[in-house]
Amino acid sequence: MDRTIASISTNNLGTSAINIVRISGPNAIEIVSKIFSNQNFKDAPSHTIHYGWIKEGEETIDEVLVLLMRAPKTYTKEDMVEIDCHGGYATTNKILELLLENGAELAEPGEFTKKAFLNGRINLLEAESVSDLLNAKTSLQSKMAMSGLTGKTTKLIQNLREKMVSLLANIEVNIDYPEYTDEIQITKENITPVLKEINETLENIIKESRNGSLIKNGINVAIVGSPNVGKSSLLNTLLEEEKAIVTDIRGTTRDVVEGSIIVNGIVLNFLDTAGIRETEDIVEKIGVEKSKKLMKEADLTILVLNGNESLSKEEKELIKTIEEQEGIIFVNKIDLEEKIETIDTTLPIIKGSTKTNIGIEGLKEQIIDTFGLKDMSNKDLTYLSNARQIALATEAKNLITHVIEENKKDIPVDMLAIDIKSAWENLGKMIGEFYEDELVDNIFSKFCLGK
Ligand SMILES: Nc1nc2c(ncn2[C@@H]2O[C@H](COP(=O)(O)OP(=O)(O)OP(=O)(O)O)[C@@H](O)[C@H]2O)c(=O)[nH]1
Ligand SMILES: [Mg+2]
């Protein structure tokens, strides 16, 4: 890992006031000194800023500030130099080009952070949080990423691993001194409460991490119902934008129309769908199939009903289907005479009208409530934020559950140790204690250039 890498770290697509070109590695300082007018910088103390010009031979390229950071107190733990240059596209690229001509190699996406990981400055979980932070669009998303980055989540995982290690040590003693059969019995009895405690913590993290995933990816909400009940009108009202076509013709919406808003820091992705009905129209039929598929895939379904009509057989069936997942019923058109009968359902019901803007705020609140995401900004967001982490935690939990079950039987205590060790390894993989190169490459390739 002694490549000296360089890259433009700012978004270089347009013109900005300042751009930053970064270089990291054993030859970073040497390479910059070849193109920088201020030669004092080479021997200057770490974490100092130097003024001067970038030069190509006799030609001046740009007036810059150069930040010198010596290993190991840097992002990558290597020597690093940042060149703050003027934000023009051509100038910034020219400086990068000069660094490459003088011996630096072009950094791959995420390579700076990969170096930080491989050099032991951050663990895998923290690295993934850096990526989350870069992609955060809401303050909740960045708060969650920060919790990963500042090591809160790591601490939680490390604690569990420590508990597992002391269990293993306990078991080990028994294996080494098998003549003390009483001791073995004591161990078997003593480890159960600890195992249960570990399992509970894991279960909690996994459950809470569902929130993490919703905060990170948003909630997908399918808007379904019979034709003409006001699904597209509801989408438009929620988005405060005339996104979907609204007419009084049944079967207006054929394809899915999407739009998102942010409520309480949570992104809600709404999907307006074709009205569900039996139809011979080929295009509409495809739309109806799509609606049914989306309903299954969404995190939540809003069933829109027309309060001015009585329930159809199809709508009664839809209610039953949605009751098996997360759903809300929105009874629309209450500005008109109420003709709908009382609905017998376990789903929450909101009455409103897209025409007079009634019930819309209540509907948004109900969505947030359904997922227990109220007042998230005051909460401690120590969550696992991606599928890889959640899968590893789930596997660890299953292993520990298995150990608890086996421990009730007459199984030699050393057999239990195997599963506890695997669970411990799983949690290790989560923070990158054990890793495969391929996995690491995969994780870091998702970063943007220059990070
Ligand atoms: N009175 C009243 N009319 C409404 C309300 N919401 C929608 N409408 C009307 O109902 C008709 C159908 O609205 P849409 O939003 O196109 O209905 P849809 O469910 O998307 O219909 P399809 O796309 O055909 O499935 C339009 O004429 C709307 O103006 C409401 O709250 N009150
Ligand atoms: Mg529609």
C-alpha cells in the first residue's frame, strides 16, 4: 500500500471558488515540492499552510495554498498534502496532471478512505459511515452516519465481542481441566444468562436498524385503490406539485408516477399507481398488475377510498390483503356527501379530501407513526446502516440462539464454543477485523473519487 495517490477531492464539474487536489503516500511531499514555488514547505513542521504558485517549468499555473500534513496524524496515516487552488476546471485538472506526471498515481474511488482503513485509522463500520455521510441528504441521515463514524456503533459491537471472548475463556478452562466436572456444570449454567443478554442486545440492534434503513433509504409508500378515487390527486397534494395527471376519467393513471417529500427528516417516496379493477384494456391491465406488485414491495400502502361511494367487492378484498402488511386507509372526498359504510378493519383510517386539503397532515403523521419514527432527532441513532452489517448481526444472533438451545441439552461444553466463536467472528467481520480483499474493494468502490 505504498502507492502515492492523487485526486481532485472537490466536485469539479462546474466552477467553484476553490478546489482541492489531494495527494497521499510516501512521496507526496517530494512530488508536490517539484511543482510548488515555495520550497520552504518541504522541511516545514506538520499541519502548516504554505502560500505560493504551482509551476510547470517556468510557466505559472495557479496561485495556491498548500496544506502540509505529515504521517501519522492524517486521514490516511500517510504523508498528505492538499493543494487549495482556484476553482476553474482547467486549472484544477492541470494541477492533478502535473502531480501524476511527477510520480503520483491517480486514486481510485474511495482509495483515500481505503488507506485509512488498511492503515488502521478507521474500521470498516466507520468507513461505511464515511460513505453514508457523503451521501446524506437529510440531517437525520448525517446524524446516523456520524454515530457510526464516531465509533458509537463500534463500541456496542466491541462490547458484545468482549462478552463472547470471556465466555470462550471460561469454556476453555473446562476443556483444559476436564476432571473438574462440577466446574463444567457451573459453566453451563452460568453462560446461559450471558448468552441471553448478548442475544437481546443483538435482537435490539437488528430491530432498531430497520429504522436505520428507513432513515437512510426513505420509506416507499404505494398509493393504491380503485380508479377515480383520487390517488393521483393525493400524490399531487402530498408533493404540492401537479406531478400526476388528474381527470374524472376512470383509468387515467397507467404507469407509476413517483415523487418524494421529507417529513420529520425522513424521506417519503410516494408511488401513485393505476386504479385496480378488472379490465380488458391491455395497457391498463399491465398497469393494474404493476400496482399489485408495487403494493407487495412497498414499505407501506395507502389505500385510497372514495367516501362518496359505498365499498366495492374489490376494495373489501384489497383491505384484507393490506391488513397483512403495513397500511393506512385514506377515505377521500369527504367534502362530498358521505356514502361509504363503516369499515371493519385493523388498519388506521384517516378521512380527508385532496380538494379541500383536509387530512393530509394527519396522513403524513400517521405514516411516520406507523414506523415509530417520531421525534427521531432527539434519539440516539446507533444503528447498523446497511444490509451487510445487518446480515452479519442476524447470523451472529442465530448462532447464539442455537447455543442457548443446545446448552439446555446434554451437549459437551466445548461443542458450544464453536458456535460462540463463529458469532464472535461474524461481529469481527462487521468492523473489518476479518475481511476479504474482494469485500473491501467492493465497499470502497462505491465511494466517489477523491475520498
Ligand atoms: N370532490 C372531490 N373530488 C376529488 C377529490 N380528490 C379527487 N377528486 C376528483 O376525482 C377525480 C379523479 O381523481 P384522480 O386523482 O385522477 O383519481 P385516481 O384515483 O388517480 O384515478 P385513476 O388514475 O383513474 O385510477 C378527479 O376529477 C378529481 O378532481 C376530493 O377530495 N374531492
Ligand atoms: Mg390516477
